[in-house]
Amino acid sequence: MAHLLVLSPTTDSALPSLGLLSHQVKYLHADARSLVNAPIVDAVLLDARADLVAAKALCRILTTTDAATPVLLIVTEGGFAAVSPEWGVADVLLSGAGPAEVDARIRLAIGRAGASAAPAPVEASGVTIDEGSYSAKVGGRPLDLTYKEFQLLHFFATHPSRVFTREQLLSEVWGYDYFGGTRTVDVHVRRLRAKLGDMEQLIGTVRNVGYRFNVYEDGELPVPAPSSEVTSS
């Protein structure tokens, strides 16, 4: 059973066979103002039978503000010709579609959205990061990270060997609207290294520049860098 939102400019049933299924359905008027109080759902069904122009504009709002939730367009036979990939919808349904077809299309759209929303774990130098669960492991050992520590480690691991200044890290991880100083980066790097334990040298310091994520071959334990340019402190 899925949680669905039907957006329609009319009060009549845009998809009669939906009432024969066991899904939980919420109905709202099809306009941008209604989306302010829209519930969190598994999929949105948008009624485009009467006004294709307005439906297209609403599709753009839906896919821009919540790209993870699939939008299924309800059309008449003549409406098919107007729909194109730029609408951003997951599927198109005829208003007279039977319950079996409607159920299948909803199920497949939700399944595809779930598969695309679950990124593959990031693996680098013994570190495994699961974005879906906001969890990380090093050498198979779970790390107890704060949200910002997780973001910092994820950024490092997805940009291996690349050197970043403190200003760059502050911009990329904390955002342009963060007003704290670069000292924040040093504090979080120190805490992250402490939690990495014996693997703390995964995050190297490039003197007078910033930090980088060191890359090691499988099974190779980090050792202090021989060069005076790169240290772990």
C-alpha cells in the first residue's frame, strides 16, 4: 500500500479505478499554493485532463522542489501528444485506465524512484560510507560521527588525493552562508582523525595549503608520509 497525493483542478474523480485499490490517497487542488501543506507521499498523481499548460507548470514545480517523489500524469487520449521528457514525469496514465494497470504503474514508478535515490556506498582506502543511512565504517569498524563530521569525511573520500584549502572545505561542506572562520575546519578534522584512530593518517595535512584524503592500496595500512610536505598533524 502506497501513500499517494492526487492534484486535480476539478472535484470529479480524475482516475476512477484508484478508488478500487487499497492505497491511502490524499486529494488537493492542483495549484502551487496547495503544495505548501502537501503531505509527504510515495507518489504524486497530477490531473492534466483539462489544462495541459497549467499541469506542465505544476510538474516543473514538483520535480524541482522534490525530485525524489515520482509524478504520474493523468491525461486523456488526446493529451498524450503534448507530453514530452521535459515535463519530468515518471509515467503517464489514461484517466480510464483499469485498476491493475494503475496499480502496476504506481508500483513501478515508486520502485524506480527508490532505486535511483539510493546511491551506492562510497569506498576508499578502507573507508565505507553509506549516504542512505548516514553511516560510515573504517576497516569494518563503525564510526560514531556527527552530521558535519560525516559530511566532511564523505567529501574527502569522494575527492581522493586532491588537496583542498580550508576556505574550499568551508565553502563545500559548510556552505557559502556559514559565517564561522576556517578554524572550524581544523577542529572538525582533528575530531575526525581521533575517531579514525589508527587510520587517522587517511586525512593528510599539506603544509601551508590545507588537507587531502590519502589513498592506500587494499590491505595497505597507513604509515607516516616520508615527505616533510605532508604530515598527519
